[in-house]
Amino acid sequence: MLMIRLQRVGRKNEPTFRLVLTDSKNGPKSGKYLEVLGSYDPRRENKVDQFDIPKIKEWISKGAQLSVTVHNFLVSKKAIEGKKINALPKKKPIVKLVEAEKAAAPAAAPAPVTPAAETKTEVKAEAPVAA
């Protein structure tokens, strides 16, 4: 499947991005892409973006998918219609831990102590130590 996403280029601590059309199986740092569709520089005051909107719409019509970040960026620039998508997952409580604690609570109740068990532990504790 073809994907339209941002590819970071630029030096360390000086990010600039290319908007590229690539296969979704290629990693974002692989450098492999089919076509450059624009660029984005977030460091500038006016956040310079130069996107080829007609080509982007053409590739979308052919079936290319947008990454969440690119989708939100194009919606905010009003290049495409739609709602923004939340890129970050919702925070949820860790259900497995809570359920494990609830299940372990009744099982962790101490077993009744028999007098024989008490005497054995006392004998071990009171046994003289050989010098």
C-alpha cells in the first residue's frame, strides 16, 4: 500500500521534512520513496510548507493513504476536508494489573496456623548453635 508521510531530512537538532510517497513497508528512515510531494520546515517563524496539493489529491484518489500527522496537517491547512485524528493513544488504566491484584487478594489470605507448625518454627528458632 502506498503511503504519504513525512520523512525527516536535515542535520542533528535542525529538522526539516520532505513529504514523500512511499511504500508503507519502507521504514521512515530508509530513504526509499517514489515521489517527493513537498517539504516542511518547522523551525521558521512562518513554518514554511510547500506542498503540491494537486499531486497529493491525485495520489489519494489512486488509493494512497495519509499518515495521521500529514492528514492533520492538510486538514489544518484546509487542503482536504475532514476532522483531525488523534495521533496519541488514550491513556487507559492497566487492566491486567488491577485484575491480577483483585484475584490475588483472596488467594493471598494467610492460612490458619496450627499449633504443630508453631512448635516446629519455635524449635528451629530455639535450637542451640554449635560453636
